[in-house]
Amino acid sequence: HHIALSTEVEAVNMEEITGAQIIAEALKAQNVEYMFGIVGVPVIEVAMAVQGVGIKYVGMRNEQAACYAASAVGYLTGRPVVVIGGSSDQNQETMGAFQEFPQVEACRLYSKFSARPSSLEAIPSVIEKAVRSSIYGRPGACYVDVSGDMVTARVDRARVRAAPCCPPPPVSLAHPKAVTEAVAMLKTSKQPLVIVGKGAAYSRAEDEVQELVELCGLPFLPTPMGKGVLPDDHPQCVAAARSRALLQADVVVLLGARLNWILHFGLPPRFNPQVKVIQVDICAEELGNNVKPAVALLGDIRNVVSQLLGCFRKDAWRYQSDTMWWRSLKEKMNANERMSKALAAHSSVPMNYYTVFHHIAELLPHDCIIVSEGANTMDIGRTMLYNRLPRHRLDAGTFGTMGVGLGFAIAAALVESGRKTCQRVVCVEGDSAFGFSGMEVETMCRYKLPVIIIVVNNNGIYSGVDPHTWDELGKMGDLTTIAPPVTLLPEARYDQVMAAFGGQGFFVRTPQELRSALQLCLDDWERPSLLNVLIDPASDRKQQVVSTLIPFSFNIWF
């Protein structure tokens, strides 16, 4: 009787929990706030479970866009993306199960950590390791694979090993000797330059970088995602003389930026062959890529810049503003700005890129988050749409990935909606880029996210043709053999796509229509909007002087 009674008590006290619930509670324990995805068998129960524990689930229309959105949240909040993928049942492995694929092995090529929990009890520790791996060291994506049968399987809650939230990433300092060497090298430079990279934005180093630049009187240049760490209209920003600054600098302080194609690999003819690079990076393996650094400072950007500041505070030094270097940079900046203003002043219709961006720039709030993708649209927009706050620009980045724009904008709008001082999210797209993830306008409408999308529409990829030319091409025969591969349907009504789901759509041809429509959108915080801005199909960037080492599809204005 005693044994029977004990068994009944144990049965009463035992609480069963599903795999989906374990996943949800493990994510909640790691302070995960958002989940983006498209549900189906076997992960629909996971999405329902995360909602049950208070995590916000955002249903997207495309799995790529879902991952883009999650990665943008990671960048904005410091909690990089963890991908959870459903897979076929374990007891069907090697049998040709539905969508059976070596997902864990495949993801190892592209992620910092990839694993499948061996049991329900192990799920929390695997998820903790995935989150920890994603934010420790150089941040990056991680993958957790969950077989279909694990989602609905049950286990006694008492057997599940709970994993507490991983601590914030440990931060490291550079070696004091290397810091001293860097300071001495900077003090002897004749033509110094600070390059502010995305790593400086991610490490929240804006206050320290601004103090360093201003205390020492240094010219600085932001990388595309480094824009806003210091304001683009800061008097010491030399972005408008980018090529001259890179080519003639004798000492470059590289703050969380890679010497990859975006910075022309740090090599001639775009850089001085004798340039001395002071490289600051969180990743040891990045130090010395393409150019051997004169001084390597391994550590967290924010902390290493603080170390440099400590030296300059003790032994003050300031690069003088009346040098030939400053005069040369300002001369080039003024010349380039005059050229851009002349292009922007064109009042003819259809408009060119510069006219469009001139009017957009005049109306956008200074604190808005700008999302951008495209070829010319992104490159020219980067030079004309200023960012004045850190982490307020999201673009196609190192890989030049098209399709990121709407996912990024959804992520930014969600993050902003949770803040007291909500800021506008403006997504500036080329018409080709918009096509990659265009159906996400329905997601924006469904969740009432007041994103403003501006499609700069030139009827094609890089360039297109006008409606008359398109009609003439059609008369000549089969368009699949005649139409240039870069062409898209002229004057496509992307605005009506937004209107179809309940958002605002505007068809814009003139500067006056652009200003009027954009102001209406900025005044509306209740729903998303799309401005379909027609420009000259032949509109292009201003002429470049040197472009031999820049991939043709994603040139950067200088």
C-alpha cells in the first residue's frame, strides 16, 4: 500500500511539458523578445508557445525576409540572430522523409554554432549556447535544429535542465604597449584619417569615438553602416572627399571596419602604398587581412578607444586645422558638393536621382532610421541622406544582398514601437530591389507598422527604358529575345501593391508631388505608405574619376 500511495503522489506531482514549450521557455530565459518566421508543420506549435510566454511573433511572407528582420533586430539591440529550423522526424532519418536534409551540417558553413539537441532535456542548454555564441566575440548567426517529433513530444518538467540567461559578452582591452605605439604613430602623422566602421556602431562606441575625433582634431570617414556613429554633417566628416582621403592618408585608424572590397582592400591604387594602419578589431583573425597593420589593437572598440583617449587626456595632442591636408580635403569636399547640388537643381521631369534625394533629405526628420537597398539608389542615397544618430542606417552591407530592405524596415519599426521616443523608419528602395521582398508590404499593413517606403523607379536594374521604347520593342518581336536583360515593366504601379493591402500609395512624377506625398506620409503614424517615384530611366551617378577596383554593381560615390 505504501508503494502504491507513493506512485500516485508522484503521478500527481509530475508535470509534463512539450518540446515546443521547452523551446519557448528557453528562448524567454535568454531574453529573446522577437521571433520572425513562416509557420507550418512542424514548427507552428513553437510559434504558438513563444507567444504564450510573451515573445512577440511576427509572421512574414518569405523566410529570407524573416531572417533579414531578425538579423536587423540583432544589430539594433545587440542580440544577433538565432535560427530555429524544423526538420524531419528522427525515426525517419535516411528513409527519405519529407524534406529530409542534412540541415545541421549545411548550416555549419554559415554560422558560428550549429546543433540539434540530443533530447528534450538538452534543449535549454543548446539554446543558451546558441545565444551565447551569437553575441560573444565577433557576433554572428547560430542555428538550432529541432526534429518534428521533438516539438510535440512530452517529458516531465523536473527532468529538463534549465539554463539561466547567459551573461553579457565579456569585453577585452588592447595591450597597453600597443596602445602607446598607436598614440605615438598618430602624433607623428602628417595626413591622419579615422575610418569608423560598423563594429564601432555595434559596440556602442559613439561617445568615445566622438571625443577622440574632436579632442585630437582628426578627419574621419564612416563606412556605409558606420554612418551616424558621428553625425554625417559633423565638421570633421570628410565623406564628400572619400577617394582623396583614402588615397593620401599616411596613417589610418581603422575602428571596427574590414579592409574588404568596400574599402578597396586597403591597397593601391586607392590607398597610399606606404600607409600605416592602426587596426582596432574584436576579432584576432581579422587583424592583418590584406594589409599588415603597423599597430594591431585587439579588443572591444569602445574600450580600446577609451584606452587611446586616456593617453591623449594625459598628454594632449591636437592635429591642427590649418594644415595642407585639411585644406586639400575641404577643397575636394566643396567641389564634389557643388557638383551634386548642380545635379539636384535640375527641374526637368522625369527627375534624376540627385533631385529626388535632395527633396527627400530636406523633409526627413533628423532622427529617422534610414533603410536602403539597390544599386544607384543605395549608393547615391548614402551620400545625400544624412544619418545623425548611431545605428540609424541599415543597408545591403558587405554582401550587397538585395531583398533586405523591407525585412530590415519591419524590424526597425518594431524595435522603435517599443521605445518611448518612437522614430520614423524610411525605406529607400530601387525598383528592382523592391521586387525581391515586395510582398512584405502586407506584413507591414497587417501589423500597422508606419513604415514609409520610397521606391526610386527607373524601370529597370541599373537602367531601364521609357513606355514608348518598351512598346516599340514589343512590336519588334518576342521580348524574351529583344528586351535588354536589365529592363523591368516601365512605370510599374508599386504604389498600388501597398494600397491593395490597406496602406497609402502615391504615384509621383514631379518634385512638388514628391514633397507633398512625403509630407502626408510623415504626418500619418497609423499605417504604412509607399511612394512610387518615377525617375529618368537613363539617370545615373555623377562621373567617377577612379573606379578600377570597384565592382560595377555597387560602386561607392566619392
